[in-house]
Amino acid sequence: MSSKRISVGDRIPGDSYFWYLHPQEEVCSRADPHKVTYAEIFAGKRVVLFAVPGAYTTTCTFDHIPGYVEKADELKAKGVDHIICTAVNDPYVMESWGRTMKAHGRVWMLSDGNGTFHKAVGLECDCSQWGMGIRSERYAMVVEDGLVKQLFVDPDAVQGSGVDNILSVL
């Protein structure tokens, strides 16, 4: 069951974590994923977090992540500490997709493999009709010290959650 959708002015829930692999680790190695708590990510930081329904999916790969990778320096110049891409995929898939998209050192690829974060913020969606199960909605948020300052949810194509819109509101 979904939680109430998070809104501008709400705090990011601080009681769970994302998973990731270090970029220098081999994807098909025996390296264990690492976890990072929401508090570690958001406390005292300005974060742009964008979510996609799935790694390697068409719109996510061609229309969403490339702008964030290409314009990471512009986001950093506007005071962004972390640029995060998350999806309901496992950390190995997120790491591999990050390599494919040349995101390392620019966008932090974090796994929400069980959909815990997206459920907690009320931004999960049922993609079963496409064989993908419960995933994340497409959205972007600007978070400052754990407080949501901006939130853009796109029902279809990349619009408000795209990097150009995020740059315009920073």
C-alpha cells in the first residue's frame, strides 16, 4: 500500500537506505553492494534526485538520464552536492547502466530494488501491464537538508523532471 505522496515542504523519510556499487568495482564480481542511508545522502546537502521507471528502458535511457550526465557541471555550479538517479532495479543493474551512460563521477546511481523509498514517498507505480511490476514514477525533486523544495512528476514523457526544468528552478 502506498503512502501519501510527498509534497513540497515535506521531509524525506530518514529510516531506510539505498544500495549502490562503487564505480571501480566490477559489475560481475563478488563485490557486495553498499548501502547509504537517506540521512547520509540528504542531511546538510542540496540534492537533485530524479527517478525513472527502469534502467535501460527507452525513455529513461534516451530522454532522461543523458541531460543530467551532460549538465552535471551546471547543476554543481548552482550549489548541488549530489545528483542522484534512482530506480526500482538492483544495484548491479544500476551500476551497469551508469557505466553505459557514462554517468560515473557525474550522477550517483542508487538502487531502490525493493521500492522502499518510492513507496515511502508515495511515488511508486504499477507497470505490470508492461511486464515490469511495481516501479517508480518518473519524477525529479530538489531536496535541501532533507526538505523537499521542488517536486515534478511526469505522467508520460520527460518534462518537468528533465534537467533543463530543474536548472531553471535552482
